[in-house]
Amino acid sequence: MFKSRLLSGKMNAKQMARFERKMCPEAITGCWLWIGLKTVDNYPIFSWRFTGHTKNASVPTHRVSYMHWNGDVPEGMTVHHKCENTLCVNPEHLEVLSVRDNILRSPTHLASREAAQTVCKYGHKFDRVTSAGKRYCKTCEKIRTARRWRKEATGPQEEKTE
């Protein structure tokens, strides 16, 4: 995971000019779209030498933008795109969230889709929660329990031989 405590500070004028050359403001949404270097997953990154460091670090561009205009990102927190556009580096579209909240706000992440689900696959309302936090419905639990009791009551099934 990206360690924000190791990297802090604002870009100097030369770095800022380089950063601005790699973004393109989009008039309709207000996003500042990154047209520079991207990872193999198409996630925008910026190579930046932070204050007190001798080597450049490849950092997600939205994080660089947030740190330059808003200050350091607290440890254990992440920068979230309010506009849901991963290419956007507009600091007005960025906010700091916990990793959990960032995942739950993502419309495409499996955890957020499951958190938004209110019924089981059979259409019963989730009305129970396990100690581990897994949700389930009482109706399906009753059906599973009844099947298990029937199976235990009949005993093991013997194979018929001719």
C-alpha cells in the first residue's frame, strides 16, 4: 500500500509546470483529465521527487494533486474521486476518506455492491447478522436447518446392490 507518511510537500515551480502540461481541463464536468503516464491498469501516475528524498517516486496523480493543493494525506487514509473519474486531478473533486469508505463509495467495487444489497438471492430481506458481520435472512436459515435435520434423521443413505 502507498505510504503517505514518507512523501509530503508541495511541488516546486518546475514540477508544477511539468504536472500542468500533463493535464487537460474538461469544460463540461470540471475534471482536469490526466493525459500523462499511466500504469498497465490505466491508472494515472506522476514521477515526483519529494522534499528530502534523493529518488523520484511514481505516485497516483490524484494523490499528488491533493497533497499539492490541500496538504498531506493522513496515514491510513486515501484520496477519493468525488467525480468517480480516475483520470481527474482537479483538487476540488478530491477528498480524503478511510480505505473502507472509499471502497463503499465506489459503484464498481464488489464490497459496495454487496453492502447496497438488501435481499438474499431468493428475494428474502436480510434480517440477521453473524458475529463476523455477514448478513443473511432468517427464512433461508430455517430452510437450511430443516434440510439438515431431515438428513440427520434419515441417517446415511445406503447404496443398493443387485
